[in-house]
Amino acid sequence: MQKFIDKFEPTKYKTLGRGIEIRGINDIHRSISMAKVLIEKLKLNLTVNHTAEMVGYGGFEVNNVV
């Protein structure tokens, strides 16, 4: 997870039990795509989760795959 944080450099994020929630994103679709590409490029065991509720505060989650 720390490798992802260091490379993605989110300005605002909240640590969760299984990952992080990134907040305050203006272009949510672009940021989610960038996060997915970074995860694939670095071959990290992470997944991106996004719900309609998260749109309200411009957020999405990056979680460890269980």
C-alpha cells in the first residue's frame, strides 16, 4: 500500500482497515483510471473500489486484495 501512496501522491487520504480512501478528487474518472494503471504497472495486490455515494466528496478506495 505504501508503494502505491508514494507513487500516486494523493493530497487527501484516510487510512482504512483494508486500505485507503482517497478524497477531494476533481476528475474522479481520470484519477480512478490512473490508479488502476499504476496498480497494474507496479504489479501490486490492490483493487480500486468506487460507489455512487463517493462521488459526493470526490473519493474512491484502494484496498488490499484479501
